[in-house]
Amino acid sequence: MSYLKKFMSAVFISIIVISSAGALFAEDVVNSGVLAYLGTTEEEFQNGLDELRKAVAPLVPEEDRTWADEEVSDMLEGFIASLVKTRRVVKFYDSLLNMQMALKSGKIDEMTLPESVGLYLTTNNPDYGIQFSLNMLPSTISFGFAGDNTALRDKFNAAIKDMKKDGTLSKLSRTYIDELGTNEPARIEFEKFAGAKTVKAAVTGDLPPIDFIAADGSPSGYNTAILSEIGKRIKMNIEVVSINAGARSSALASGRADVVFWYRNTEGFKISKKVNNKKSFMKDKAEDVILSEPYYEWDTDLVVGRSE
């Protein structure tokens, strides 16, 4: 065999060995869908998740050892171990429907959703199954307004405070979320006030049963019930408009909507005493948007995937 042939053979064999070694030590990857946060980019979100992965790695015990932080709950141990073992590659989606289609087609392996949304989807769709429960993501929903619309924000705040005080918020959340089961949320009626100002309120249908649009196009669910009750209390006519979740801030800026729902993580990941990412990369903010008092909150997200 000539020198050139020997050299090329050696290079070819080296490539095979290196490729095999790369495959052997290749990092497991899970493609994860998330509803887009308006205050951060997909790249920033990914970098934050990768940093979190590095931070939790020391917590995972080696063989015959216990967890490095006694505050880590049993519920979190499986998620943390999975987070270290696999790298979650995040894909933002502007709508739940598009994210569901991506899951069905295999473009993503899982969706991360608020607990009530994940339970609603898995209860009503046998194709979905819960993979993880993440009780470390304190989040809230408020109403968002254009930055100069403080008068309307203050009216909403006064109504929300009264609804908290008299138990209306709790009653509506039980009816439209906690006790809903497999039922579709009832259609909501809005009281009309002759000569009163009309407030255009945007819903997206991306967080059922919180933010829900029925098959016939009728807005329903918890958010819509809250809007109906607020309309009665502030004596204004509520006109519901449907928008894409990613268009919330632009809808306010353009005047297409006077108020939108605003869903955000409030404190970052709270995994344990040693890992508490106060500088959350899960931002949902936008310039020139002001927020009402929160009217719904949760501490747990669910990671939902295809049923096996």
C-alpha cells in the first residue's frame, strides 16, 4: 500500500473513532416548547436555563450519596436529575395551538405549562401525559394596560381588591378552574350599561381554562369571567377581542385593546437554599405596559409530553 493510501486510511479510521466517541459521550437533548415571554428572547432564555443546569449539577448525588441540599423536595429530585442529565433546548411559541402541533409532529418533546393548564389538557386529551411537576416557579396573572392608562388600571385594581376581599376571586377560580374537570368552561355573559365607556379586553385562548376560547369562537374561562365581574363593578361595557399571545403589547400600543392578560414568573427558579435564581430569565415584561394587581397565582408548572 502506498504512503498516501496508508495516510488516508489512518485519517478515515481516526474519523470513525472520533465520531464513535462523540456519539458515546453525546449529550442527551430534549426539545422543550414554551409560550413566548415578551421580555426576553429565546436565546436569553436558553442561556439562563443552561446556567441553571450548571448551578444544580452539584446537588445531584453520586452513587451511594445523598442529595447535597436537604431542602430539595422529593418532587424536585427527579426533575433536577433529568435537568443535569439532559440539555433542554427551548423553542418559543406564540400560541398554544402551534406548540401542540409541534408536539404532535415531533418537533418538540414536551411543553411547559401552568399547573391548571397542564391538568386541563391532560384530563381532556389522552394523547398527553404529565412528565414532571415543577413546584418552584411562582407566577401570577395580572391585567396589562398601555403605560399612560393609569385611570383604567386604577379602576381595575379597586375592583380586584374588592373581589379578593369579598371572596369573588376564590369563587370564580373554583368554578372555572379547580372544579371544572372534563367540562368546557361555560359561556360568559357581559352586562351592558347604556352610554357607558367601552373597554376592549383581549383574550388569547392560550391558557385554558384560565384564558379560553370555545370551539365556536366565544371567549370563556376564568379570565373572561373576571372581566365580566369587573365590568359590573366599574360600570363599563367590556368588549372581548381575540388576539395572538405574542401580540399583547402591540395590541395595547395600537389601541386594538385597552387591556390584556399578563402572565409572568415573579421570582425566578426557587429550587433550594443553594439554588435560588432571583434574577429570573423567565421575564414577561414590555416597555410602556403597566400592570394591575395580580388576580391569580400558582407555584407549580407541569411539563407535558406525548403519552407513551
